[in-house]
Amino acid sequence: MDMVRRTPLTVLLALAAIVAALPTHAQSDDERYTIMRPEKAVRPEPWLAPKYRSPRGTREHVVIPQPQPAPPTRRQVPPLLYVPQTGRTLPNLPAPGSGGRETAQDRAARCAHQAGVYGQAAGDRNAYVGSCVNQ
């Protein structure tokens, strides 16, 4: 029994001595940081577009033209709005945004704002907004 216990222990000690006797070397910075080194002559990936080459080999720079200012547009103010409940005509506020174009949402927002601005002069707020939007 004593021999059975000594054999694995002897083998383990022998392996430890062999591993300790092997020459070792420290890693240099170049070996440790291989991810930081530039790649050597790597082909471009097939999904990337090739780099542009001038057809005649010239190296001229692209000249970007200066933008021309847009002509000023006139804002169109919607016509006066008649309120049947009060019998008054109320002016519409100018349409917000450029060009005077307004979408249905813009018109609804403008009419709701006007109903608040005119208050009692607009009469029933819901009726005023409805007639303003449908104008």
C-alpha cells in the first residue's frame, strides 16, 4: 500500500520539476498588444465599395457651389371668419411655417389658438373651431 501512494506523488513531483526547468520568456509589449498593430496587406472586404479612382488620374478637388437664397414667399392670411352666434366677423391669424402652406393639423391648431385668443367674441368654442377648420 505504501508503494501505491508513493508512485503518484513521485510522478507529480517529477512533472513539477520538469515544468520548472523549462525555459521561459517574458512577453514584450509588441507581443502582448497584437490588436493594436496595423494589419499587414489585408484585402478589402467584399461587401465594401472599392475606393474611387479618377478616370484620368487627376487629383482635383470637388468644388461645391454656393447655395442660392430662396425667393421670399408671401404668407397668405385666410379670409375673415363669420361667427353666426355673435354676428361678428373675426380676422384669421397668419398661417405658421414657411410658404404659407398649412396642413389640416396646422389649421386645427391655428383655429383652436384663435378660439382662445378671441374668447367670448368667438361664441361657442367648439362651433368656432369647427367652422374655422372647415372654411
